[in-house]
Amino acid sequence: MNEILVPFLISVMAAATPLLLAATGELVAERVGVLNLGVEGMMLAGAIAAFATANVTGVTVLGVLAGLGAGIALALLFAVISLTLQANQTATGLALTIFGRGFSALVGAGYVGIPAPQLPKIHLPVLSDLPFLGPVLFQHDVLVYLALAILAAVAWCIRSTHMGLILRAVGDSHDAAHALGYAVVPIRYGAVLFGGAMAGLAGAYMSLSYTPMWAQDMTAGRGWVAVALVTFSAWRPFWLLIGAWFFGALMYMSLYVQALGVAVPSALLSALPYIGTVVVLVLISRDARRIRLHRPAMLGLRFQGRA
Amino acid sequence: MTDTGPLLRMSGMTKQYPGCLANDRVSLTVERNQIHALLGENGAGKSTLVKTIYGVVKADAGEMVWEGQKVSVQNPGHAQRLGIGMVFQHFSLFEALTVAENIALGLAGGSQRAGLRDRIVRVSTEYGLPLDPDRVVHDLSVGERQRIEIVRCLLQNPKLLIMDEPTSVLTPSEVQKLFVTLRRLAAEGCSILYISHKLEEVRSLCSAATIMRLGRNVGECVPAEKSVKELAEIMINADLPEPTPRPEPSEQAKPRLVLDRLTIRSPHHFGTDLQDISLSLAGGEILGIAGIAGNGQSELMDALSGEVPAGRPETILIDGMPAGHMGPRERRHAGGCFVPEERNGHGAVTTMSLAENALLSAFSRQSLVRFGLIDARKTHAFAGRIIEQFDVRTTGPKAQARSLSGGNLQKFLVGREVMQNPAVLVVNQPTWGVDAGAALAIHEAIMALAQAGAAVMIISQDLDEIFVLADRIAVIAGGRVSEPVPTRSATVESIGRLMGGSRKETADA
């Protein structure tokens, strides 16, 4: 049993990580009322920046930082257009995704099919050698733990700190927040840049650890799944974790089903995690009251500032 | 250095909006320890002026001197650091957050979070503004929301407290308690800039007044030395007619609206359940429903308008027709017209034109739609008639609803329903946040409709209004409605006692 379960759980943890990173960033952005649909584009930019940097310098840490920076750079572009110039957030986000895809494909043309240095896996004495728990929990690379740590930190920050309260307040009513003297636009910039950094990290994880190579559109829609997860979780960090693991589990379930020789078309199986996520999304959204209750009221709306 | 000059002096304040000069060289001086009234109709520029003081709006020209220092308030945070607090009329609460969280956000720095709940409870009970810190604002009534705003300001220990219509949702006894609080605050050294349309209140509370009209100063006075009528006339620059008395409705008029044991569980978590409400309204009669905010008024309104179905068809009879199971459209067809409390977003779609808004509620009774197509000319003409008859100040039927001031939009919305000549009209808070001139026009329209034979129900928290309009008065408290009493045998005290009835234990019997 363990020889199936252990690799399965390891894979689920790994598959959930890019989603967790990107969705945590998007969650923070949406909690302050900014809908950034550019996650997919920021992830791809992060992936190629990380891969290229690691490839050229040979240092994976520099690669990770480059991915982070690329995500922030694209998020800054989004913030300037949608927050300062007040363009429509949905359209700007879509454009950002299109831009990120094209830009990463252009830059990445020379890197297709080249191997890159891989993020090292951690090895803790004793813990990593535990049977079952060791490989499942204590032999991943550092980004897997970072994703969980950041999610926990964000959850705590939003629920229990004054900063989190301000974030929620800005997302609930930017006019009221402004009237009370909170700087709405700078707060939103901060949240959007954080979202970009997280998407960039997710991209770096994809190209340096999950599938250590570069291929065009290698994120395969994970940015979109991350955006969907944020809604599916009704903007609550804990449910984000459940959703990411659920997606990861479905993804590997389909591989195992194939390996067991079940006669289902493989295209359908690869679509399963996406379909599954959509189905769950629909089931959850049936409870319109809960979505309405938790949805940041200002989501996607532009802030006019002082009249 | 001891500074004995005025706390705040503003001169030459000018603010130009596109197409509207909101403030034209306005001046205002608030002394220390003074309760200063700012009077004026809606659209007179009071809000713009106080928003300038609070840093929400930046003036184009003018000088503001605060405690002897020339200042230019950059933003609300700056105003708070100077010691200026403001109770807003709209948009300063966070719906999804709790009372305590809302208040924490209003306190600079958030350093005093520890013990905040206790301070909220203490200040709110001390000042007669009961609040549960852990409730989510989303589920609170207008009156309760206003209490949060007041308590939030009081916790900041400001030197100047700006209050925009703070009493519009309080009971008479709560108003008296608030006045005690405000007088004490003034005595303790906090000046108060008090905006209100209730001239009687201003006369009893304020020691000075600045009156504005159309963006300009039109007078300063000591309110106690003027009569209510004189104040109103300076404000609107016209002689106010006395309200015309109405003949008594005849005894044998047949009932046009009947409620039979209406009982509805509120769909909101913290809403009020309606229990066993039975009423009968005759044609030509106006029934006033008094009550403190949050005692089931909005639930009653929803049940009457059909937004929440009332279960058994026989629970509600409109002109004898069982209507309990009907939705709003069918009830309108049966002869009912309704004006909800919230103008923006409930009574009117703010981003649509007046003509489109007229169409939305009147299309079936005025047959504005034929074969599924909008009869644009007829709709335009109908909206035009409302604007003309109700003296709605706007550029025309094509103007967006949100471009109108509160009073003008309310006149339009009441007019829209009255012009449909309904058998039954239900209005929730007909004149909330509306200036004296518009309120008078709305009252006259409602009375004229009743005189023409309609049954009218007024749900209002403003007792003065109910006493002016209603033939009979009932009180809603805790979701139950008391037996209506004729207005001539009722007193403010007897009604006020019923209003407080179910909420607190009444010590006096």
C-alpha cells in the first residue's frame, strides 16, 4: 500500500504548491478589492525569468529571486494601469496574461529543451528518515514549506492583526476606508505587488522544481485555477489549502488511473482536475449567500479617490 | 501660549464641481465650547463644506484657520490628528466587519485595541447608544449603524465633532439623551458642528447657526431667537405655506388594505421576525407606523411590497384581492404601490436615467411597454409629468438618478408611485434625509392621494412626521404592531412609551 500512497502524497504536495503560492497572492489582492486576472501571465514570466537566471548563473536561489522580481514587475504594470490610471481591472488582467504568455515564449525560445539546476530538496536528520512521514512531509524543497508558511502567515495576518483588518476594510468599502484616512491606493499597490511576487514564486517553482525545464505555456492554466480557487474558497485561506490539495489529488489520480490501465481516453483524464475544480466551484457557488457574505464588496471596482 | 481665538475660522471657501459651484466664498467660524448649527437645504453646499474641513474634499480657494494656525487639511487622517472627528451620513461603515472592528479602524494607529470592547460598551451605555461590539454591521438597521458612527467619534476625544444629521433615526427620548451628551461634550471643551434639517432641534441645542443657500452664506443667527418658520424661510428663501388640514375619512369607507395575522421569519440572521400583524386600512385613510429602527420596519416593508412572499394568499388583501403569495409585479398590478426606505439602489437604479427608473416601476400600470417593446415617448412623457408636478430639480427625464440630490430623488420616487394612482400606497421613511421644502411637497402629495380615496401606510421613525400625516398611529416594536389609535387621542409620550416597550424593560408602568 505504502509504495503507492507515499509517491502519491508526495506528488500531491508538489502539485498543490504552485497553486497555493499563486492563490495566496491572489487572495490578498482580492481581499483589498482588486481582481487581477493576470496570474497566469505573471506565473509564466516568473517561470522563464527563474529558469533563465538559474541557467545562466547556475545559482537556483538567484533564479527564485528573478522569478519573484518578474512577478512583481508585471504586477506593477497592472497596478499602474488599473489603480493609478483606473482602467478596467478585468480587461487589464486579461491583457496581462496575454502579455505574459507572449513575452515568456519570446524570451524562452532559446531555452527550450535545456536542463537547468534544480532546487535542492531539504534533508533533516531523523525527521526525513522517518518511515512514511519522512518522505511525505520532510523531503521536499524549500518552496513547498515556504508556500505553507506564507499561507499560514497570511491567514493569521488577515484574521488577527490590525493590518489585516485594514486590508479587509479597504476591500469592503474603499470610500469608507478613505473617509477614515486610510491610503486606499498605496494599500492596493502593496497587495497587488504581493500577489505578483507570489505568482512569480509559483512560476519559479514550476520551472526549477516541479518540471525543471522550460516549455512554452508550461503552467498549463494553473494561474486560472488559482484564481478560481480563491473564489471557490470564498476568500478563506484554509479552504484554499483544501482546494489546492484537491486539485493536486485529482491531477495524480488521473495518472494512476491511467497506469492501472483503465480504458478512459487520456485527454479526458488530463482534463479531470480542471473539470473537477469547475464542478466543485459550481457546487460551492450554489450557496449564493455564503459567497455574497464573504466576497469583498469592492472586488473589481475602481476607486475614484477624492471627489 | 494660550489661544483665545476661535477654534475654527474659514473664509472665502470655494469649490467648483463640473457644472455646479458647490461653495462660493463661504465663511464659517466655530468658537470653542460651542454647538454650532450649519443649516441649509439639500444641495446648499453644507456637505461639501464639512468634507473640506475633514479633508475628504479639497477646496479650490479659501483659507482655513485651526486654533490660530493656517492649515490645509490634506486627508481625513490629517484631520483626525488635528482633533477633528466626523459622523458621516453615508458610506463610512464596513458592512462585512463587526462593530468593534469598524470602531478599531476609526481609531488612529490602532494602538488602543486592547480593552476596546470594554470602552465601546462603556461609552455606548453612558451616552445611551447601546451597541453589541461583536455583531456584523451587515445585519444592523440604519439606527444601529448611526450609533456606531457616533460612538466611534466619541472614542477619539476630538476637539471638533462634525455631526451630519445624527438624530434622524433616534426616538425622542434617545434624542434628548444625545443632546445631554452633546452639551456635556461642549462643556468639556469639544465644539460641535451640527448639521440638521430639524429646526426645532437646532433651536434647542445650538448656540449659533450659519445658514447656507445655493453654495453661499445667507445668514448667521442665534437659533433660539428665531422661530422655526423664520429659520426655514431664510433657508429656502420663500414663504412656507401652512399645511392644509384634511377632512376626516368617512367611517363607512371600505377597507383597501387588510393584513391578517401576518407572520414571517426574517431571512436575515439578525433580522426581526414579524409576528401576528393584523391591520385594516380604509380608503382615504393614512396609517402611521412608528418605531425605532430595527424593530421590523424593513421586514414589514418587504412583506407588503412582495419582495418577501407572505405565505398564505389571504394574509394580505389589496382591494379585497388575496395577494400574500404574489411578487412585487403582481401586487402592483393589483393596485399597490411602494416606496422603499433606501433611495439609492433600492428605490432607484442610480446609474439609469429618470425615465428608465419611471419605467421600472410603472410599466404595467401605465402601459409603457407594448408587445415587449418600450414605448419610449410615453415613458419620457410620464417621467416628464412627474418632474413637473413634483418640482423635481433636474435637467430632465434623461438625467441619471444619481445626479439628483437626496431630496429631489425622493420627490421623484414618491411622485412616480403617486402618479400611478394606486389603491394602496406604502412608504417607508418618506422624508429621511430630505430638506424641509421637499418634505413638505412629499407630505402634500401623500395627503392628496389619500383624499382621492387611496389607503396609505407611512412607516417612519420621525414622530413629528407621523403626527402631521396620520389619521391613526400604530407602533412596531420587536416585530409586533400595536393596536392603532386615532392621532387626536395620542401624545408623543404615549407613542414613545410603546416604541421603547419591547426593547427594554420599562420601569414606569
